[in-house]
Amino acid sequence: MKSAALWPFAVISAALILLPGHISAARAQGTWEMTPESEQALKRGLAWLERSQGREGNWTSNDLGLVSMGALAFLAAGEMPGRGSHGEALQKALDYVLTQAQKKKSGLLNISDTQRDMYNHGLSTFVLGQAYGMTSDPRIGPTLDRALRLIAQTQCRDGGWDYRAERQDQGHDLSLAVMQAKALRSAVDSGLEVPPEVIEAAIVDVRRHYCPQGCSYDADEAEQQKHPGQFGYSKGGGQATLAMAAAGVVCLQEFAQYDDWRIEKNMQLIEKAIHDFGDPKAKRNQPPVDAYTLYYVGQALYQVGGKAWERSYPLLRDILVNSQTRQPRPENTDGMWNPNGRVDGKPGQLYMTSVCCFILAMPNRYLPILQEGKIDSLRQQFRKR
């Protein structure tokens, strides 16, 4: 394996990087993507995030992944650090992440439980990659460089990642791989180069998490394609869930495997689940799934695009609009989304609200990772293998 010093993370492609301080975006294509109701829900969500943030900018949480999600909500809505209606809140969130990162010589973006090392690291690296493509903050480049090196250094020998920031023989599960996939793709979209061998190994590992029904997961691909199947948490497709179906699609899309036959099989399951959520106009106390699942379902829809996005995004959007909390002050809950999953309390409110804002802001395409025309170099580097 190459030494970290030889990895070309710091090489910048001037053709890809966005001009600092400027946002280039394709606005929503009409009310089928963004409605007046969804715009208002987004505004209320961002207002709640700012009201509940706290002086340090971390929402009283030491989980850098969750704090980064708060920053992502503002970035996705087109906010810029220090400017605009929520610029101060965004600046405070980024400051918190960057300040904590500077304390870690290893580049690890985690200050909570070591079992969350690569969860928080991957998520925070992804958000910093997006911020790097949108801002002129000179602190982000070196921090992002160290963070990307760590992802490559900790990649396990089978191409996956473990919970802890340690290189081992085998990665643990697909939920960790998708976190790093987002981080690596974010780097490419913002002009940083990623070693091809890291991507190649990760693609092989992701495909091992797909399991067809009716034949062995290690059968030849021609046989597997004859059967239904989906991605699962563990290798061979074990613990197949909606979250993992979406995570597998996101991984393949991030790694430019756009024609992989597994994508369509999992998208069928994802779209069915969205339609099974029920009446999108019905009032709800919370979204129908947990924030983690919602985060990847929204991205899978957007990245695959086409008819899947047209059919199912409006349903998902309206479900989020109608599950938002509407309460008058001083209860300080107006505009948030109640958590639905393992992360409860204030951290859960932060997580779910950030994810919902991110999904509602997608049609504006402010984030580098959501902008069309920025994947050509990636497509050339990592053709389907």
C-alpha cells in the first residue's frame, strides 16, 4: 500500500472546483419539485435549527456527525458562512467541527465514542467536502486533506471499513461503507483527486453486500440478475432493510457505477416503500422512517433521477411537509421534525430536522454533489468494472 505522503488528495482540478463565495445551481424545475408549502417548511426548519443551536454552534452535542448534519442543512439551502439569513449559524457549526478537527493530529473527525469513529468521520468529511466547494474558508482544505488520508489509511483489506479508525482484514458493514463513499465522492466533486485503488476496492466490497433471492450471493452475475434481490447490512445481503437498499444504490452512484443492474432492483423496493407510506397529505407526528433511512432514500432518488425522481420525490416531499411540528413559541418546537429511530431527544431532533431540511432543499441543487455536469471526470476514472 502506498504511503500517505504519495496519495494525491491535495492535487486540485481547477476545472471542477467552484469559485469561492459563489453558488451555481439549477433551480427547482417547477412545483412538482418544490412547492410553496415545501419552501415554507424548509424555512421553518432552518429557523428552528438556528434558534436551538447554542453558543458553541454544536447544539450541545459532541457528535461531530450530527453537528455536520446541521451545517449541511444550511449549505443545502444555499446559505453561506457569515452571510445571509442563517450565515452566522452555519459559520458557528463549521467553526465547531474545524476547531475540534485541529485538535486531532490523525485527522479523525470524531470526539465521542470510538465505536462511532468512521460514522462521524465519513459524515463530517462529506459535509466539509461540500463546504470546500462552496466557501473560501482556508481552514477547510488542510482539514479535508487529513480526513481523506485517514479514510484511505483505514480502508480494510477487503475494501470496507470498520467502526473504529483502524485498518483490519475485513470491514464491518455497508452502513460504514456508504459513509466513506459519500466522503470520497464529495472530495471529487469539490476538485480533489482520490486514489483509484481505494475506489476499486470499495466497489468490490459494496457488491458483496447484495443478495439475490433464489440463488447464492456468490453465483455468477448472469444468474443473479434473473432473481429479485437487494442490498443488506452484512456481506451476502444479510439484514436487508430499506436503509441498506438505499445505501447500496448511493454507493454505486457515488462510485460512478451508473449502469450497475443492482441499482434498478433496489430502486423498485425503495419506490414501493415510499408509495406504501400512505397518503402524503395526511398529518403525521413524525416522518415514517428514521433519519438515517430517510437520508439515503432521498439521495438514492435524486442520484438515480429520471422517472424514479419524478414519481416518488413529490410523495416523499409532501410527507415531510405534513409531518413537521407546528407549535407556537415559546415551546421552541415550531419547525422541527420529531425523531423516529435510535437517536432520540435533542440529538434526534437535530438529526431528523437536518435530514428533512436537506431533502426539501435538494431541488435547488446548491450543493456541489447535487449539481449536474460535475461527474464526467469521475465517470471516466471509474467505468463499470
